[in-house]
Amino acid sequence: LAQAPQVRCFPTQQRTFEMKLSCAVLGLLVASTEGSVTLDEVLMLREQVKAQRALFEEQQAVLEGLKKERDARRLQTYATTAELATQVAALQATDYSLGGALDSAWMCLCGALVMFMHAGFGMLETGSCRAKNASNVLMKNLV
């Protein structure tokens, strides 16, 4: 018997095809050992194997078409690894300088808030004492 052609496909499909082919060959061998195999049965089994092969090739063509569609929908990049590395390094340097600037801005904002809180506490304390002591309380808060 001729060896089945090697077709690139999923392992489960290949195994299924090989199992069907094996069953056909086994049936042919069992029938031939009994002496009751005829030429018509052999031709019928060959036609079944051809039909299974045609079905398998058709499914393989559909699968290849689906793979092409999937590949067409993927994102495409045209940058090399070296270009990507330089872009990443530039972005990291920008990020570090931006981080330093944001840290300084945050410290200035927090310092302004502390000054306003200090003045607010002075007003609170001045409002809770007599009017003749208001200037002394404000002076103590300033120092």
C-alpha cells in the first residue's frame, strides 16, 4: 500500500484522517484474510479514502483562508528592535524629567497650602480671644 501523503494540519485532524485510513486498510486486510474480498469492495474502499482525502483537503483550504484573514487583521509594525529600544530610552528620559518637574510643582503647591493653613489658624486663634489681645496672638503665630 502507498503511504499517506503528509499534510500540514492540526494534530487531531491528522490523527482522525490516519485512523480512518487505518480502519479502511484493516478492514481490507480482514476481508482479504477471509477470502471474501472482491475487486468491487477494494474499489469502493479506495473511493471512500479518496472522498475522505478530498474532504480533508477542502477543510485544509478553508483553514488556510481563515489563517490568512486572521493574519490580515493583525497590527503591523514596521520598526526594528534597535529603533524600538531608542524610542523606549527617549520616553523613559522624558518621563524622568517630567517626574522631576511634577515633584517640584507639587512641593510648591503643598508649601502654599501650608502657608494658607498657618494664616487660617492665626485667624481662628485671634477670633477666639478678646480684641485687646488680638495683635499679641497674631504676633505669636507669626514668630
